Amino acid sequence: MYYPVMLNLQERNVAVVGGGQVAERKISWLLEAGAKILVISPEATTVIKEWSKAGKICWHQKTFSGEDIVHAFLVFACTDSMEVNRKVLSACRKDQLLCMSGEAKAGDFIVPSVLNRGRLQLAVSTSGASPSLSKKIIRELGTMYEEAYGAYVEFLYEARRKILEIERDSDSRKTKLSILLDERFYSLTKDGMMRERDLLFERLLNGRSMND
């Protein structure tokens, strides 16, 4: 069994060995996470080259050697050559975490299928049994948790901060945080009625009934 975890990769060094479509997908997510990305590959996709030219990543246009990953916290071996991927495996230290394409069990972690709705992230994994099933479940979840959930969760984040800042009584704080999940807050967000939603929250924050 794998241990599920959400990593903060902001400004952390990550090495991606490979420059194809698989590497491109990995890099896309790593950029979202704010990682400092080093790509090692003789060739790269057009998108990876564009990222390199824009200064979003550092691309070393070369074949892999062990010193390329010395400073990496995470390492992705995602070339189409099992020989190269195994060289990456051999070069990794015990304090480095490796994701190994094609031989998941040889690495330290796998990347789940993910649905992003702003601060809301839903991750699904079958522990390598069927990545296709993970993607299918994510597509199904996408119909349940619509795009509006991004704005809704952002509202919950800010609202929770205000409640924790203003409400000193622990019981009252718990009550307000529970009421914050009232379906009306999501419905108003989904319908673009932000003013009405914020007025409703002000009632909650001030201890007034939301049913007036």
C-alpha cells in the first residue's frame, strides 16, 4: 500500500529525466506546484523547449549522468528507455524520492490521477493496478464537482479565516464553521450571486439568523 500525501514543492529542486510527452505532463503539474525543475534529455517536446526558453524550467540537452540529480528532492525517470530509467534508479540516493515510469514498484512513489478545482484537489489511485480506472473515476468526479467549486472553496478559505480571527468562543466557532457548509453558499457561488452570498455570510459571522 502507498501512503497518500500532499507535498509542498514550492522552490524545491525536482529533476525530470526524459523529454517526451510523459515528461511534459509531469512538468506541467510540477510548474503548477511551484517547483524548481531541471530536465535532462537530449531531445524535448516543443512545449518543453518553450518552457525552457521562457525560463520556467532548466533544460540540460544531454544524456543522463548521475551528477545531474545530485541536488534533487524528487526525481522522475520517464524516458522510453528502460536502461536509462534504471540508471536513474541506481543513481538515486536513499534520501531522494523517485517516480519510475514503466516500473512503478521500483520507485518510491506514483502520481495519482487528479481533479483540480482551485484549492480543491481530488486524487485517485489504484496503486498501479489500473491507471485507466483512476482516470475514469476522475472524469466521473469532474461531473459531480463542477468548475464552480474552485470559487466556492476559495470563499470557504477566506470565510474560515475570518471566523477563526473574530470568533473567540470555541463552541461558537465550531458551530459557525459547520453552518458554513450550508448548501446555499455553494448555490449562490455557482449562480454568480456573490453579493448575496457575502451578505449571507455576514449574517452568520455576526450571529444573526440566515433565514430572515
